[in-house]
Amino acid sequence: MDFGIGFLSNNVMLPIIDLFYSIVPSYGLAIVALTLIIRFALYPLSAGSIRNMRRMKIVQPLMNKRMQEVKERYKDDPQKQQEEMMNVQKEFGNPLAGCLPLLLQMPVLLALFATLRGSPFSGVNYSVNLQILPAEQVERIQPQAFATPPQNIYISEGEHIKVNAILPGGNKLAVGEHTKIEYQTQEGKPFQAVLAEHPDTQLIPEWKITKGEERIRIDAQGNVEALQPGDVTIQGTIPGLASNQGFLFIDALGRVGAIDPDGVIHWDIVGMVIMFGITLYISQILSGQNTTNANPQQDTVNKITPVIFSGMFLFFPLPAGVLMYMVIGNIFQTLQTYILTREPLSEELQKIVDTQEKEEESAKQKALPFEPKSSKKKTTG
């Protein structure tokens, strides 16, 4: 039984979507509600990571100073040096400790991401691998039914079923042989029969040959004719029920990519990509990632990271609904960071901050060699 990403998606995410859609019939609002619920549920883990990051930013200069002193003091005794450095790390804390909360929440966030990439928000893809053999080897082909893993397909608002793509005669064909790729439920009911029970639903499967295009021929109904020996991969796609539905300024929740092949620009996608970069940058500033002067190279990396991630979504596009979730998640993270970084510091940390401020003030005063003299000339009477 699957207790991973698929389990969380099917048993946590989809029921929440169905619940909110039953209250407010809008899949766009369902995405907003689902994102906020998951973010609030993970708030304690995120808060722990942000607090640790804030603490490490304060103690890092003192910790580095102590580490350097240990290196100098025990430079001729590597074993003692290592022991003392571990003691310093225990005293100030491990910088990697803040990563644990992030790792714990990753499966949930990945399940949320996977849910929004599938039905009903986007088309669901099935990969069918075929092996075409020469006609003289037809006697070596042993018919054995082939089926892809099942995927959730919304067939009407709030109703979804698991559907497989199958080849009843198997995925090994001889040249000249014909077969048909079919969709059916896990109970064996043809997908077309399910759609016939929902006449208002228009989910017309599409087929695309992604490997070995010259080796087979396939029509719109999934009928396949083997032409040449070799390996073939066919991608079948069942459209998402809400993929063409809009929400607020978004034209279609399932649209993928900011620019169509014909050059048409979708400014709703562009706007969300830009918003993602801005919110990521603001979150970094609030958390202090862009304010460290000790490592200019790291500062540069932090500043260009939002640009890199935003540009990535232009070259490796995601469905609009997924982008919306990521922007909402970033806004939530930014607000959370803003709130937590304004919490009162502990007495221990406040003393460190006060000491650092005094040292900085003292360093500034020592940097001035003399007090500026008045430039005014005395006037004679």
C-alpha cells in the first residue's frame, strides 16, 4: 500500500478540495483554501526553522570567532581541535538544525504540488511503452495485458475515479499488427461508459508519440498500427475538468507556459512568475539572508536566486494553478517571516546583540583619526 506522496494526495489533499468545492463551487478558491490549510498546519515546523535561522544569524559572528580561536590555539593538536570545535558547536547550536523542520514538511508540500499538477486542475498524462518486433518473430510474442499505474480523474464536479490506460493484448506487437489503447476504471469499466453517464463532461483523450514516431501510426481513438521494429513511447492525456476554468486574473488554471508556440504571451502567467520572484526576494530580506556582509559571494547568490527561480518557470513551465499555489505559499511564508522576526529575543541573544552593537560603534569611532576642525576663518575687527 502506498503511504507516500500518492497517499497524502489521495487521502488528504483531494478530500479537502472536494469539501471546499462543495461549499464554494470554485476550483480556484479550492486551491487557495487547500494551500492555506496546509501552510497553517505546517506553521509550527516552519516557525522553528525561521527562529533557528534568526538565532544563527545573531550568534554566527561570535561562533566563527570562537572557532577561529580554537583553530589557532590547538593548531598542533588536530584531535583536541576537533573536540573543542564540537564543544563550541554544541554551545551555539548546529546551523543545520533548522533544516530538519523543512525536511519534515517536504512530503506534505510535494503531495500538495503533485495534487495541483493533476486532475481537475491540469491534464493527466499516461506513458505507454511499446516494443515492435519483426513480423517473422510474431510467434515469440506472448500476449500479456499491459496497464499503466492508475491516476485520479475528475469526471464531474467533486467526483473522481481512478483510471488506467491498458493494452488488452500487451505492449509487444509485430510489424503490421493492430491494437488499441483503452482507458478503464480499476473495476474494469470502460472510461467512455463512465463519461456517457456524465453527458455534460467533455474529456476527450489525446495521444502523442514521444519516441519512435516513424514506427507506429495512431489515430484519435487510440487505434495503433505497428509499422517498423523498435521501441515506442506514447503519451496519452486526459484533460483536466477545470483546466480551462479561470480564476480572478488567471485565464485558465491548467494553462502551461507564458508563451505559446505562435508567440502569444499570457500576461497572467508572466505576472505570477514575477510575483513569485518578488515575494521570494522579500522573504529573503526579512529573514536576513541578503544582509550578511561577511560573505559577499553568498550575498550575490542570495540576490540572484529569486531571478533564477523565476526564470526557471519560463523555461520549465508549470500549470497556472500550480504557480498560483506557489505564489500564495510565498506570500504566506513572507508574512510568517515578518511576524516571527519581530518576536522579542531571549535574554541571552539580546546580550549578544547589544555586545555586537557596542563593538560596531567602537570600531566606527576608532576609524575616525581626528575630529573635523571648523573651516571658518576668524574675522578681524
